Amino acid sequence: MNESERSSIALRITYIGLAINIILSIFKLFAGIFGNSNAMLADAVHSISDFATDIVVIASFYFFVSKPGDEDHSYGHGKFETFATFLIGAALFAVGAGIFCNGAKSVYYVYKGMPIESPGKIALIAAFVSVIFKEILYRVTASAGKKIKSDAVIANAWHHRSDAFSSIGTAAGIGGAIFLGEKFRILDPLAGIIVSFFIVKVAISISFQAANELLEKSLPKKIIGEIRCDICAITGVKDLHNLKTRKIGNSIAVDAHILVDPSLSVTEGHDISMNIENCLAEKYGSEIFVSIHVEPFEH
């Protein structure tokens, strides 16, 4: 699958998510304001952040990722996808922190003796509607992300699921505040606080992974070991050293020095290098970047 096809799938699924997020954000804001629910207002802000991350994904694929390599970006524009993933994680973290602060403030007011009004049933309905649509959106987006092997799309899918988790907590808090009486109205802000921890956890995980890729972290040791075995299995390779790996967006880059019989001609050494490139491309995808340096093997 080439970058044009990947971008087409990523943009299509993200546009669907964008449309749903706009509708849900408006509905939740309406339900939070007229249903007098702090938890629903926080949930609405979370949906608005989903809208923002959809824009980030669309912009990254439309303007950068879909473009082939050029004079200024010899390895393509895959890092823009990683950067978009990092921005999504950062946005998630900010949303989680904001929900926590709003909930903590409401709990503090209750502790000081200030009453909390009971939320309306429209807020509870909005929470259940959000759970259903966001979970469906998560599954569809995650499936598309895995199909095109896009960390940015998968990260955006988790943003949808974090909104579903947020709505579950919101529904529990609002339901408790409505049906259990005045003493339990504090469940509304408490639900927001609990959900915020789940959101922050996912945000840290997404951001940490993207940051590692931006900082050129090597591939997992298991994959490095497999690449080493694949190269050594090529006929003519006596040994190798200086094996280096990294991830570039959806692709990976492999640099290695191979040792061959010093009596081989330049053409024979080149053929061995091409066999290595073809082997790795077949296993890890045609977009892989392989750089092989040939050295004479000395006993």
C-alpha cells in the first residue's frame, strides 16, 4: 500500500470522526448547560478536543505524509505523522488535566458546604449516546489505523475511546446524582476526576512512544535480532556489524556493515547488498530504507 492509498483511508475515516465529533460536541454542550451537569460539560470539552485532534490528523496527512520524498526530505515526510501523534497525546493530557481540575474544584466547593444542583436527565441521555457513538468510532478508526499501520490514526482512535470512557464515568456520576438523592450529587464531579486519570494514562503512553520515534529510538530488540538473522542468512555474508535501526513514520530504516569474501568483485558485492534489500523489503514492506556498507572479511 503506497502513501497515497494510506492517506486516502486515513483522511476518509478521520473526516467521519470529525463530523460525529462536531455533532456530539454541540449536543453535549447543550445537555451540560441545560442539564446543569459539570461532568457533562467536561465531557463536552473532551469531545471538542477530539475535534481538534481530527484536524491535526487531517492536516498532517493532507499536507505532509501523502507527499513523496523531495530534495529537502530525502526520507519522505513520515516524521510529520509521528509529530501529529505526539500532538494528539499532548492534547489528551491537557484534556485529562482540565477535567481533573474542574472536578476537584467542584468537590472542594462541596467540602466547603456549597450545594450542588442535581443534573438533568438530558445530561444522562447525552452520556449514553456519546458512549455508543464513540465506541463505534473507536473500533472503526482503530481498524483503519491497523490496516494502514498508522500510529497517528490509532492514537486518534484511542482519543475516541477515551471519550467513551469519559462518557461512561459521566453517565455513572450523573445517574448517581439524579437517582440517589442530594447527598450523592457529588458523584457528578467525582466521576470526572476518576475518568481524568484514565485519559492522562493513555496520553502519556501515546506521547512517550511518539517522542521515542522522534528521538530516533532503535526498533525493539526482537525485531533487531530478526533483521540480523535475515541479513546473515543471505548467501555471501560472512558477518555484520554496526547494525542500526529506526522508525520513520510508517517505514523503518536499516543501516548495516556486512563482511564478505575480499576476493569478490564490486558487482558481486553489490548483488549481495541488493539481495539483502530485497529480503528486508519483502518482509517489512517496500517503503523500507536500507543502507548496506560492504567490507572485506578478514580471518
